[in-house]
Amino acid sequence: MDRITAAQVFVRIVEQGSMVGAAQSLDMSRSMVTRYLSEMERWADAQLLHRSTRKLTLTAAGEKAFENCRSILDFAKEVSAPLASEHAAQPEGTIRIACSQFVAADLLPTVIDAFLDEFPKVHIDVHISNQVTNLVEDRIDLAIRITNELDPNIIARPLGRCRSVLCATEAYLKRNGYPVYPDDLAKHNCLIYSNFGKSLWHFTKNEQAVVTSVSGNYSANESLLLLQSVLKGRGISLQPKHAVQAMINDKKLVHVLPNYEPVSLGIYAIYRSRKHQSIAIRKLLDRLVDHFEITET
């Protein structure tokens, strides 16, 4: 059987989540789809999918096979395309992006709008989640993460730094006092972003590290939820500078401990493979790098 067609069938099964969906999208009989899958498993000498009445999921061997099949199809597409320089090629296809609500709302819109204006044949599909994404299983082309604890085994491209600001409302500080030193935060209700550790906040002053223990009655894995609570005067929170600087300028929020700089976090683009990456993804990565180089985050 034709291995490129088999790769196409297998990728479509995973993308559609079912044999029937793959058959319909490829205008192919269900029995033929089953034959191609069986042949793929014979070539791999392993089961590639866990089959249940509700859904199909990839086995460990299936994840590797899916990566290889995507690479095969990308390579076949490039080989069959007319010979032209990469600059002349018009990006097209779908890019599936996974990111947090903050990234989707505050950091991506400017880049995506400009990118789609420039490359109208590209379709961008954004999936919002604060969980670490399995790129293969979730069929994600690009994940954007803000972290200082990046898994060394994944492929990641640094985009920039996310700087934070400690802030609260004037009303809260008048009721509870103005912190002068980081240790003063122990007396305050600190609203904590749970993905970055629940008990310690890290600062620097004059290039010296300062760590303080904090606690509070509200934590969440979404910074926008915490910001809403801060604006209601419920406590002090570390917030992305990009999200709150305008509110500080307008005096809706007060910059707390301005002489202590919260430790910044890295912003990374994470993807499956450097080989045979589509032109659309490569160009979007370049646009993201350019954007974060000129944007104070």
C-alpha cells in the first residue's frame, strides 16, 4: 500500500478523532481506512491507537508515528510544490495554538491580526488552557508558555520575558497598611497565581535575591481572575506588567514595593519538530519573536 496515503489516513484519523470521520473527510470507505490503519500498525509492529466506543487515543507508539507521518506529509507537500523561493511561497493551512487566557487576550491579538492580514490563506485556531499541553495528543502546532521551569526535553524558542508588578488598590492599602519590605507581605492577604508556587514570591533589589513567604484566602491558575479580585480591594497580587501598567498610570491600582523587582518569567513558543515545519508556522514564529523584541511585556 502507498505509504504516503497511509500516513495521510492515519493523520486524518487522529485529527478527526474517529475512523468514520476520517473516511468522510477523505471520501474513502470505512473498510479502506481500516486497512490503511492495519497496515500502518503492521509497519510499526505496534498498536498505534487505543480504541473505545467513545473515542480514539494515541498509544506511545502512536504519538511517535503521528509525528513521523506529519513530517512525511509536510515533506511531500514541499517536494511537490512548484520550485520557488520561500519568500515567494504563500503560507496557507491551519495553525492550532494553545495558550493561557492572559496570552490569548493580552499578548496575541496584535500579532494574529497583522499575520492574518498579511497571509489570508492561513487559518488560526486558538485553544485556551492553563494546563501543560500534549502537542501530539491535542493536535497542537504551537503552544505559548510563560515559565521559568521549562522541560529540557521539549523544543522551545524563546520569545521574550514577562515582567510582573505587585499591586493593590489604594482602598485596600489604607485599610491594611502599606508594605515597606517584602517581609511585610506576611501581614497581608496575598492573592496568588497557583501555577507559579503558592507560598513564595521572589524579588531582586540591587541584584540581590529576596524571597518572602506569602499567604492569602484566594488563589487561581488564571491571573485575570485574581486581577478582578484585586480591583475589588481584596488583597495584593503579582500581575503581568502588560496587564496592569495602564491601571497604575490611571491610579486605579497602586504599585506596591516599587523598589523590589519581581523575578521575570520566560515566554516560549513550544512546537513538535524543527524538521519540515510548515512555512506558515515558521513565519508566525518569526512574527512573534519580532513582536516581543519591541514590546515591553
